Amino acid sequence: VIPVVNTTQQPPMSQLSTRGTREKLLNTSMIRGARGGEFDNRNVVLQLAKLRAERAELLGYDSYAAYSLEDQTAKDTASVNKLLGDLTAPAVRNAKKEAAEIQAVIDAEKGGFQVAAQDWNYYSDKVRTAKYAFDANQLKPYFEFNNVLEKGAFFAATQLWGITFKQRTDLPTYDPDVRVYDVFEENGEHLAIFVIDPYARSNKRGGAWMSSLVDQSFLLNQKPVITNNLNLTKPAAGEPTLLTWDEVRTTFHELGHATHGWFSKVKYPRFSGTNVPRDYVELPSQVYEMWMAWPEV
């Protein structure tokens, strides 16, 4: 039995050699909210769309998109459509190139079928191996989680801003694997509390994200308490947590969001940290990813 996880992509898709199994897993994932019964959410989505359209009309906008973009950095639908239009041609060109490379591998193996969605992840790994003689798993021994977090992501923050981190064991946590750190300014002043929850659990949603438990606010005399949540696979007792390159990137990415919360300096909590336009909020995290490959880090 292969469980369907609560993410867009299903991790086993890159490992399943049986095409029929890949297709079944993909289809099961895609229709999980449209199969009838109590978990079918199509009517909920339809109602949301209707209510959004009604709100936009009541407020004098042509569409909900126009309404929602007014306080974003893009400002209007024309700007969004232009960006998407500019990206379309190169994106399609790259997709066709990748599809041709995948099809070449399928044909070389006498697969006898045309590449489809369920084949992409599985054969992309084969193309990568053939082109670069590289197996991503070979990197994992170099990316032990504690080193990635403390000697990588934390180290980069110290080099950039002089901030330092000290783990705390005196505060209660909701799971034994959750860690808590004090974050200090370069002058030693306490800046924030950072909580990281690294491992996947059956009662935890999929993906990775940053949250603010306490928003920074001069009005309320509050310093930020920021969390990062990952979904790493927990190893057997006594074994190290070894990360893929993508998981290293995710660790840095989410810490970039955390810095957005730590460095907040506002009066009102409504504007604290990541409470910014949604088409800007990813900038600090995207920039922070850059440091993962920096030679000094």
C-alpha cells in the first residue's frame, strides 16, 4: 500500500518502476478532493469562487483578481498577465526539450509508450543520471541536518548580520523533536525566539512553512516568536538525518522567512514580519536560498 501524502507531488513517483502503479498513484492524488462523499470539496470551491466574485462586484471591481491585486506589488491583472505571457514561451520550450530527453530514454529502453505526466519524475532522474553520471543520493552524507541548520543556515545569518543562536532546553514543546533557540543581535540584545519542527508526523500537514506564534510589536512590547516547519523523514534511533539537496534548499528557504519575522520593527502587529504583499513575501526566502551554495557557507 502506497499512502497518498498531503502535498501536490507524491514522493514515490520518482522511484516506482511500474508505469501502471505510477499512473494509479498520480490519478488517486489528483482526484482525492473530487471522489464524492464527505471529502469531496468541489462544491466548497465553487461556493468560494462565487462569494469572491460577489465581493469584487460589491466593491466595484471587474473581478476578484483585480480586487486582490490592488494592494499587492503587481497592482493589476495586466501586469500579472504580461509576466505570465513573457514566461510562457521559454517555459514551453524547456518542457518540450525535457520531454524529448525523457522520450529518448523510454525509447532506448524499448518502453513502447509516449511520455506522460506519471512518467516525468521517474525518467527525469534517469536523464539526470545519464547526462551527468550523478546520483543525488551521493550528496546526502554531506548534508546532515544539524550541520545544515547550525553550521550552514545559522552560520550564514551570523556572517550576514552578526546575529547568534543559543539552543534552549528549558521551554516545553509539543513534540520531543521540536527545538527552541534564542536569537541575539550582534550587540548581545535578545532579538527573538526561534522554534523549528523538522520531522514529518502522521498528524502534521505536508510541505514546509514559517509561522509567527507571537508577532513583533512596539505597541504591545512584543518580540517575535517564529517557527519553521519541515517534513523531513525521521531516521531510525541513533542514525543521522541526511538531507537531499532540495531539502537543504528548503531549510535555507524557510529560515529566510524566519529572518523576515525576526527583523520586524513595526508598531502594529498587523504589519509585522511576513504580513506584506503576497507577491513580495517570498523575496527574503528566495534570496536566503542563494547562501546555501556560497563557498564560505
